[in-house]
Amino acid sequence: MASKGEQTRQEIVAAAKLLFYRRGYNNTSFSDIVAVTGVQRGNIYHYFKTKDDILAAVIEQRLAEYETALRNWEQEYADPKDRLRRFVQMVASNRGELAQYGCPIGTLSAELGKEYCNHQRSPRRLFDLFRDWLADQFRQLGKSKQAKSLALHLLGRTEGISVIGHVYADPALITTEIKSLQKWVDQL
Amino acid sequence: MASKGEQTRQEIVAAAKLLFYRRGYNNTSFSDIVAVTGVQRGNIYHYFKTKDDILAAVIEQRLAEYETALRNWEQEYADPKDRLRRFVQMVASNRGELAQYGCPIGTLSAELGKEYCNHQRSPRRLFDLFRDWLADQFRQLGKSKQAKSLALHLLGRTEGISVIGHVYADPALITTEIKSLQKWVDQL
DNA sequence: GTCTATATACGGATAGAC
DNA sequence: GTCTATCCGTATATAGAC
């Protein structure tokens, strides 16, 4: 059972995660977080010294979430190819959100990857998580040598699809492109 | 010959274009533009009523630039396939910048595409420019029916490659992925 | 742990002298 | 067309009562 304080902390992180995604990190203010959570300004600073600290917590939260998802997929699907299909399917399922706000990892990286930003390299760990997991699947398919570059190729394809879908705010574009990507997986 | 005022205006736009790309739109302040150009704050407001107006001018500038490039490629290469190759080659040539700051169009779209942003749909015109030109080339290759979706596929591939190259700040990743994309063009 | 009040800095934008 | 001085809002962050 989580203590009261821990629960408040989680509420702040959850709200920040959503706001950073939908509005961007720089465009999200403490006032926004206060408005969403009901937790008062001063109290937020009780849990996090700076806005950067909140961002760090949000990234940790995302890492944990995705790790859990990947573990589950490993349980659900024995065939590495099915796991790859499940990964691609995730993008298709999220097409609505992706078309509205872009990829949560990709747009965060784009924003934080700019010059003079404290967190330039932080979102890379999120990419590492997927890259390493995907590479594992390719290795199990007997493609040890190209595993890493195949993983980056697949990651890049999904990111590109998200960018196009977001620019045109059109989930249907994501569906079309994902079909071609599913074929690519099938033909491995 | 450009008048003095016109020249000053151009300097502001040029500086803003570079700053918006490298630091992001929201992270660029008037003070930054003053520091780069030497043009004083009040004087900038003589040319642009708002920061949004500067952004609009920067987008127009990019549109004009890219239009010129595309026209030149049409002159240089008669074969539509060579024109497609030239497009892909552009990404390869810019890999250094792309790895450092991301795609100038893609990262701008990611930033402005977020919620409650005045310019949510402005960068779409930049994508339209490339999409329509690429679709034209596919049409001339006898692929009228799929022209638009092939164009979006190619655009998406380059965007995805930029995202990965940027996240890992590694131009070599861009080179690798571009090779596979060149093959795709060759096999059309 | 929660809240109010406030410090401090910097953002975009304006007024007006020259 | 250029420049200085300044307004005003809002941002992050802090102090301290309860």
C-alpha cells in the first residue's frame, strides 16, 4: 500500500507525463500541473526540487512502463517474429494519439535534443530499451550480425510513420504505412 | 539591389531560421536574435509585430529555398529516378547537421504540432512541397495510382532516419540507413 | 505534508526620442 | 529606420505559516 505522500507524488508524475506529451515540456508550466492535479505549487516543490526533476521522474516512469510491456510480450509470444509483429501492432493501435501528438518518445527527443538543453541525451535510454529488445528478437531469428541495425531500421520506420501521421494529423496514413511494415516483418 | 531596411529584415530572418533550428522555436528569445544579428530589440519590432510573424517569415524562407532546390534538380536530372536519388542524397549530405539538430522540418513540426500552439499546421506546407514533388516523380515513372502514398513513404523513411540519427547523434547511422533507402529507389 | 504569499528573472511587447 | 527605456505578464523557485 502506497503512503499518502507517495500517492501524491505519483499523481504529479502522471499529470506531468500527459502534459509533457500533449503540450511539450517547455510549454508545460507548474500552473498546468496544479490545475490538473489539484496539488498546490509549494507542495509540488516538496516532492521535486526542479522542473527538470519532474522530467527525470517522467522518463523513469515511461521506462518502467515500456519494460513491463516488453516483458509481457515475451510471455505472450514465444516466436520472436510474433513479438516483432506485436511491436508494430502497438503503433497501429496508438494511431489516434500518434496522429494528434506524435510519438511520445520521438517528439520528446526532438524537443530535448536541441542545443543548450539540460536533458539532451536523457530520452536516448527509451530508444535503447526498444532497440535492445528488438535486436534480441532478430538475434533469435538467426540474424545476430545485423541484429542491431535491423532493430534501428525498424525503430526508424515506426518513427517516420509517426512523424508523417502527426504532420497530417491523419491516423489512416499510419494504418497504410504500418501495413507495409508488417509485410517487411513477414518477409524476414 | 536590396534597400537597407530589406537587408536588415533578411538578417533577422536568417538568424531566426538558424536559431529556431538549433535551439527550437520556444527556446529562442528576442535577446538571442539581438545577440546574433546586432539589431536592437525595438528595431526588430519595426519589421515584425510578433515572434509568430518571424516564424511565419522563416517558414516562407524555407519554402522558397526548397522550391528553388527542387526546380534545380528538375533541370539537372531528366530521369525522375535520378531526381529521387538526388532527394535521398540530400539527406546523406546533411547527415552532420541532422545528427546534431534533427531534421529542420521534422523537429519544427514536432514542436509546433503540440496542443494549444498557434502554428500547429504551418509546417505542413513544407511537407506538402516535398510530397507533391516526389509524387510527380513517381507519376512520371508510371506509378500514378500509388504516387502519393509512395511519396509519403519515402518522406517518412527520411524522417525516421533523421530521428534515429539525431537521438544517437551519429551521422554514420544515417549513412547506413540511407544506403538501404537508395536500394529501395533503385529497385522501383 | 499542505498551503499561501512572494522573490526573482526573463519572456514578449510597447512608447517614444532621435 | 534605429535605439533606449520600460511595461506587464508569467515562468521557476523559495520562505515560512499551519
